[in-house]
Amino acid sequence: MFKSNFEKLLDKVTSNLLLEADWPTTLEICDTIRQKDVQPKFALNAIKKKLISPNPHTAMYSLLVLECCVKNCGQLVHDEVGTKPFMEQIREIIKTTPHENVKNKLLELLQTWAFAFRAIPKYCAVQDTVNIMKAEGYTFPALKESDAMFSSDVAPGWEDSDCCHRCRVKFGMVQRKHHCRACGQVFCAQCSSRSCTLPKFGIEKPVRVCEACFEKSQKPQINKGSED
Ligand SMILES: O=P(O)(O)O[C@@H]1[C@H](O)[C@H](OP(=O)(O)O)[C@@H](O)[C@H](O)[C@H]1O
Ligand SMILES: [Zn+2]
Ligand SMILES: [Zn+2]
């Protein structure tokens, strides 16, 4: 049966033969999500399936993948994790998992995410879940605020418009829309014919960018270090 690169990587990092977490491959999984090689919803469903594995290693390693994705993939993953349905599934797993360490780690993650999302109303389902579970008598470990610092930029969402952001030509049957992966704006083919990698967004393969973002990518990065 055909398995996508993402699924192969996920099988690899959640193998019950592993003696310790395979962090390089776990980070590679984050990259496949950030590069949009895999849809976040699909990725998270696959991770959740591993989370309910009867094998304690598989379950725990998949939890480390989930933690890493939330830390490194930004809004792409937060938009899935911060939803009521996902939170209900996490609550269910906490109630039913036979693995005590998975249960404790999930409680820790819930609290960390609730703190990290405290100023983002659309993810209020996370704090609501923590509150409900506290009311149900679950005890949460002490919060380590350092764990709630989510790093890394993620490419911006795509804007929509009926004309090119640069030359204002109207889109139609002939003039097709295209998106710049660097700024997320919509352009005609002529204004977005270039491509380049976007390492700051974890995009290591050349993707379509607009003229302005291409020019920016060609300038040497102004290093913020001290002038030598
Ligand atoms: O091919 P179309 O039917 O025009 O559809 C467009 C392409 O999928 C574009 O991909 P691209 O940016 O990689 O070109 C995308 O940016 C647009 O939003 C879509 O409308
Ligand atoms: Zn244009
Ligand atoms: Zn751009």
C-alpha cells in the first residue's frame, strides 16, 4: 500500500524498536508540515492514531511528535490543535489511555498550550478543556513557562483578490491567480514567475514567489551581529 513520505517518517519515529526519541526525523516531520507537503489535518489524524497505540513506546513517541509540531509548525498546526473537536479527542485519550506516562504528558501539554494560547481567543477550547478537567479532578503538573515559547516563523496565509497585487491586472479565465509563498499575496503569472527557497519558513525547496519577495531573497541577509 502506498505510504507518503510523511507516513514513512511517522512510522519511523514511532517504531516500538526505538530506544530513544529520533529528534532529527521528528524535526523532518515538522518540515513536511511547514512546507505543506502534507495537510495539517491529515498529519494530526495520523499522529492521533499512533497516540492510541497499545504499545507504550509508539504512543509516547507520537506524543513527542505532536509536541514538536505544536512548537515548530505555528498556525498551520495550532488551527487544528486549538479546536474543540481535537480537544475532545485529547480528553478522551487522557481518560482511556492505559499508559500513565502518556496521560501525564498530555496533561502537561494541555496546560502548556493553554498558557501559550492565552491571548488567542480562537484557541479558547484549550483553556476550556484544562478548566473542565481540573473540575473533574485531574491534577496538572507545575507549568514551565519556558515550554510555552513557540519558535519559528511559518509562511503567511494566502490573500485573495480579483486583481494582481503588483500590476492590478484583473483575474479571469485567461489571467490565472498565483500565490507568492513568501508574502501570501495573489499575483498574475508574469508578476510571480520566480521561485526560491524560504529557509526562514522551513521551506527548503524552491517555491513560487513574487518579484518583490524574489528581489528580497537575493539580497545578502543583513547580519544582526556586531560590526567587525
Ligand atoms: O490553476 P488555477 O485553477 O488558477 O488555481 C490557482 C493555482 O492553484 C495557484 O497555484 P500556484 O500559486 O502554485 O500557481 C494558486 O495560488 C491559486 O490560488 C489557484 O487559484
Ligand atoms: Zn501582475
Ligand atoms: Zn511576495
